[in-house]
Amino acid sequence: MSAPNPVLRKAMTMRYAVALYMSSVLGSGVLVLPGLAAQIAGPASLVAWVALSLISYPLAYTFASLSARKPESGGVYSFARESLGPGAANAVGWLFILWYVTGAPAVTVIAASYLAYAFPLTRTEIFLIAGILTLGAFLVNYRGIVVSSRVQLAVIIAIVGLLITAVVASAPSVDPANFTPFFPNGLVPIGVSAALIFWSYLGYENVSNVAEEFKNPEKDFHRSILFSVIVIGLLYISVAVATIGTKAYTAAGSVAPFAVILSNALGIYGAVGTAILAVIIIFGTMNAYTTGISRVIYATAKDGGLPRLLDHVNVKTQVPDRSLMLLLGLSWTTLLLFYAFDVPLKTELLIPSGAAILVYIIGSSSGIKLLKIKGAKKLFPWISLAISIIMLSFVGWPLLISLTLALLGFLYRRRGPLRAQVTPDPGAQNTGPPVRMSRLGDLSAEDIHW
């Protein structure tokens, strides 16, 4: 008798879910965007931070509700398959791959660039460090969901501790006079800074990708999302207040504002502290997305939306090992291309942003169709969809890459394994048309006439 197929391990609890949510969202944006937004809108950028913190809850609630309703590996992929069909689901799977293999090289280069701010590094060394960070996320995830979750919990504790240290240490230097005039550039720049800040709130969909591995999804999803939204919002707003109150955003360069803030706590070691913080934050984000998107690839391959080779779970570690290998290999390839062609950082970030927003549009559309929510919360999927469509207009030409890959995914069809091959009995009465060989999952008991 053959051994049962290995399955994903149910080991996710609320504390691990909170760690995964926070590390998925608290990415490089917390280091860069408070300063950039303040440069655009001045103290009024705080309005954008508060507004986006509030608006992020409908986004997070939509994905959490879909996951709690039907906890499956693959998250948005599974929702899209149920509500919009296999073509849209395949498009989601392919978009997630694009999101990771272009976004991972970009953010790891940012982390390595922060190290170069504190230590002398050549461009080649920066890219080598970026590749090592990607390898680190792969190795942690290859050990299994328990190891990955424990690392994630430790990383997020370090991130929150460092952010709180920076904010508290800068408090004596905050001058109320720096908040006036509050609208130095008028009202329009608030909208521009909000569009920029939106990228800081991408990530709430990622935990849905590991829904199948939750021990108690119905309870833990909603509790963890509420806690995470509140903590993330407070952290972002606190860092923005510190950035404006100390006028750290007037420092030159994208790294300098946070280096100025941390210098209040670490003195001459501010640059080193900033570099360490950047690496920890971005590694946490990398680890979280490696966990989530590898599950999307596994789910897509299992249903025929990707080559059958990727439909594999390691017997020992119970992780989709070949999906992890694919992400590592493609990420290294993209990193090499970015290095060889000297691709601007803005373009590097806009490509995964386009893929991410398209995923949000499909996920929000699935929420509108599938969720049966009563009261004011029934508007949440619609709010999520509207916000995503508005943000899509800011991506520009890199959106063509995402649209092309989404179309290829939509059109891709793989002949799946046969679920059953029926040999008709010559003596049996024919009660219907003959059974045709079908892909796994497309043939139900009602389709077979004996």
C-alpha cells in the first residue's frame, strides 16, 4: 500500500499570523517613505498616513474574511478560482511569481545599499549581498513552516523594538514649530503623497496564502488582522511624526532621514544602526513573502496552472520545496539582469507594484462575489477594489509587463492527471453519455454513469 501524499503542516497560530502580517507590510517603505512623503506635502503628509492606516483595514478585512471562510493554500489564487474561474486564478499565480522575482531583487538591493551607507561596498558587492539575503530566506523556509514562523516572530520583535527605540529617542528633539505651516504646499500634494504611501500597505494578502496551515483559521484570522492593522498604523504614524517633528526629512538622500532619527539613540553609530535595521526589516519581508508565494505556486501547479513538476511537497519538512527553488532561481536571474542592464530602482519597484495591484483587484472582485457580509462591512470589498483601481493608474508603462504575464497565465492550460478511467460493463444499461477522461478536480461523482 502506497504512503499517503505529504500535506502542508497546520502549525500557524495567532502570534505567528501577527508576525507574518506585520513583516509582510512593514517593508522598506517605513525607512524611505516618511521622509519622501514629508518632502512632497510637508507636515500635511500626516493626513495621508492616517487616512491610509484607516483605509488599510477594509483591504485587510476582505482577504482575512475570504481566508477564514475557506482556508486553502494559495489565498487569492483559491478565491479567484472559486469566483472567477481557472483562467483568472492562473493569472493570479503567475502575477505572484512576477511580484516576487522582481520585487525580491529590488528590496534586497535596497537593504544592501543601506549597508553601503555605513560600510564601504562596491556595486558588485551590494548585488552579491542582495543574492545572499534571498538565499537566506530560501534556506529558512526550506526548513519548514515552524522554523520560518519562529524566525519571523523573532525578526518582527526586533523590527518593532528598533522602530520604537528610534521614535522614543527622537521625542526630545521633536519641535512643535516644525509642524507649521501644516499645509506648506497646499492640498493636492497630500493626494500625491498618499499614492506614494499606498505601497507601504501592500502585504495584507500574503497571510491568506498560508491559510491551509492555520490551526484555527476562523478565530485567528480576524483577531490577528485587527491587531496587526492597529500596530502597523501606529508605527507608521509615529515614525512619520518623528520624521517631521525633527525635520529629519530635510536631510539629503533617502537613507539619511532615518539615519538622523536613529542617531538620537545611537549617536555616531546611527548609520550602522540604520543599516542593521534595514537588513532586518527587509529580510523579514523577504521571509514572509517566500513563505506565502511558494504556497501560491504549489496551489497553482496542483490545479494545472503551472507545470506538474511544481506540484510537490517535501516529505520531511512538509513545504513546497520545488516552488521555493523556482523562486530562488528566478530571483537570482532577475538580480543578474538588474545588475547587467543597470535598471533604475524606480523601475525595479514599479514592476512588482503593478503585479501586486492587479492581484488586489482580482482579490477584491472575488470578495465582492463570495463574501456574504452584513452591515457596513459589506462595502469593504468595494472599497478595496476602488482603492486598487485608483492606485493602478500611477504604475505607468511597467504595468504592461504585468498585464502580459497575466494574459499568458490566463491562457495557460496543462493536461492534468486522470482522476478515474472507467471501463464500461457491456452488460450494464447505458443511462447517459460515455465518460470522458477528465483533469483531476473536473470530474465529480455525478459525472460518472455506471
